[in-house]
Amino acid sequence: MKTERITFKGHSGDMLAARLDLPDGPVGATAIFAHCFTCSKDIPAARRIAARLAAKGIAVLRFDFTGLGHSEGEFANTHFSSNVDDLLLAAAYLTDRGMAPSLLVGHSLGGAAVIKAAPQVPGLRAVVTIGAPFAPAHVSNNFGSKLDDIQEHGAATVSLAGRDFTIRKSFIDDISTASLRDALRHLNAALLVLHAPRDATVGIDNASEIFIAAKHPKSFVSLETADHLITAEEDAKYAADVIATWASRYLDMPKPKAAPQVPEGVTRVSERDPDGLLQDIAVGGRHQLIADEPVSVGGKDLGPTPYEYLAAGLGACTVMTIRLYARRKGIPLTHAEVDVTHDREHLADCENCEERANKTDVFTRHLRFEGDLTEDHRAGLLRIADKCPVHRTLEAVAVIRTQLVD
């Protein structure tokens, strides 16, 4: 992923700091990510989601609203409506670069802002909210007893996540009158609502209200155990994968190449990008897969590694063999599964593969059986696992012939 540091003018003329995360290959679509209230473009959720979307071909502009992060201006002079104006100026900046956004993604109050801005963004195809409130006024719940001070004195200092912010009465007045209903009725784009049921900051009922107020096409996906800030890396990765898969239905992304005509019995592997490690796999003209490596070794982690495919083959063959045996013997096995691990890394093997003639690979299988099984049943199932054809192949000395063809 490549990242550009850029600036553009915000609603008040102050320069806003932004990062444009770009795919390593062609840009299939462009998105804007709007961060949560008093957050910044560089919080883990924003960075991780943007990076994951970029890896899938979607360029992402994430920027700091006026007065936050590295952007100029006074936060105390901003409000919800000014955030919406900043968003529209971000869209205009991208359009001037020939990268008009077709996707808006907003987190928390940023989610409310992208809904409000969406009807005014030409060519927009999709909108995603993450833990967004249905009413912008919801954010005032963070101010507690300071609300009275703000109303009485016109401003007050509020501590949020260990930092002090000046909140003016104009901000309270603005969020009190802001409504998303009309924008949701005239979104003119598909909507995806992502929300965690256990979100303690913005309750799940907000997602229900957003979803009900919007017109179709609309979708809702639960983020299950995620917190409001999507702090866990696996939750951010899941959210990004859901967004990319869902949005591909609505964005004008380049279509994947048709499966090549591969003869029966042939598995063809071809690299997708010579600068990366991503591989396209076509199996007998019937199935298409991808293989990749983790980011730490130069890949993009978009698919299983070669050794993971090897472990998957061993695991699948093991469970199939067990099932066929149980079926033939009338064993009351209701479910079988196996965890397979491999103790070596692909890259370490390849560094000295020309010098190393003998290798020892250890695959460990952990089997689990369910059903009304006796000890004899379990012993028989465990014994037959070693008769799996892939097991036998790996244990034997395989012959690999390599030829160069035109």
C-alpha cells in the first residue's frame, strides 16, 4: 500500500491534513473515511480499515476534521454541520483529482456526517456507517453535568478520553436541530449499517433506527463483540472485509478475470502482480482460489499461504476418510473436525532451498469427534485417520517432476 500525505481547504479556509491510502495496483474505486467525534484520521480503526480496503483495490482518503489531529483551525468553533461541510470539500478535492468518491465510510459521529453529506455527493454509490448514532445530539451524552455550564455560560471545558475540549453552545444548538431522516430518505446510494450489539457508547438501537429510516438497498451486519472504537485488529479487519465484499456489488470495480480454460486434472497457478506475492489458482476449470503471504514477508494477506493450503488438504482428506469409515461401519459419529498446524514458515524454507536437500516437516493434527461413541469407536476413527490418502502422500517420498514449457 502507498500513502500520500495531502492537505486541502476546510469549511473555514483552514488547511486540513489527510492521508490518501492507495492500492499497489490500479485504483478500482475511491472512498472517504470520516473519523469519530474528537478522534483523528490516525486512530487504529481508521488506519486498519483504510489499509485493508486499499489492499482490495479501493483508495481511501482519511482526514482530520477542522481543529483535530494535524488539521488547522479551532475545534471550539466547529460543529456537526461544519464536519459535513469538510466532508463535502474532501469529496470535491478528490473529484478535482479525477478520483470522485463512490463510497463514504463514517465511524460514530462521522457515520452521521456521511449520511448527512451523502445526498450532496455526485456519483455516490454506497454509504457505510460504523457504530453511528441516529441523532447527532446523541454525542451530548458525553458531556454529563457540563451541559448546564455550556447552556449557562456559552461554553465549557469537557474532558473526553483524557483530553480537554472546549464545547460551545453553538455546537449544542447545531446537533440539537440536526436530523438524519431526510438525508436517509434521499440517500440515493446503497447503505450498509455496521454496529456492535455490546457498544456501550452508541447503543444498538441507533443502528435499528438508521436502518428503518433508510430506503432499500440497505444491509445490516453485526460486529458482534467489537467495542465502539473497533480497537481489536481482528474486528477492524472483519469490518473492512465486509465493507469491501458488500460494496463490490455497487461500485464500478474492475471485474476479475474470467477463469482460464484449464484442462481437467490440472491446477494452474499464475501470479497476479509481479511486485507482490498474490497468486491466482485455477483448478481444472471449475474452481478459482487465491494464495498469498502475510504482510510481514511481503504479501498482502489476501489469501491462505501455500503451507496453509497443504494443511487444509491434509485436514480435509482426514475428515473425509473418517466420515466414509464411520458411514461404512455404522458408527454414530455426528460431527468430526480437525485442527492442523505446521511448524515451519515458507519464506525461511525458500531462502536456502537450493542447498537443503533434506527437510523435516511436522504436521500436527488435533481431532475432535461428536456423537454417542464408545472407546472402541474412537480408537477406530483415530486409527483410520492415518489411512487418509494425503497423509500417506506426505509421509511417503513424493516424486516431483519439473519441466519448462513455452
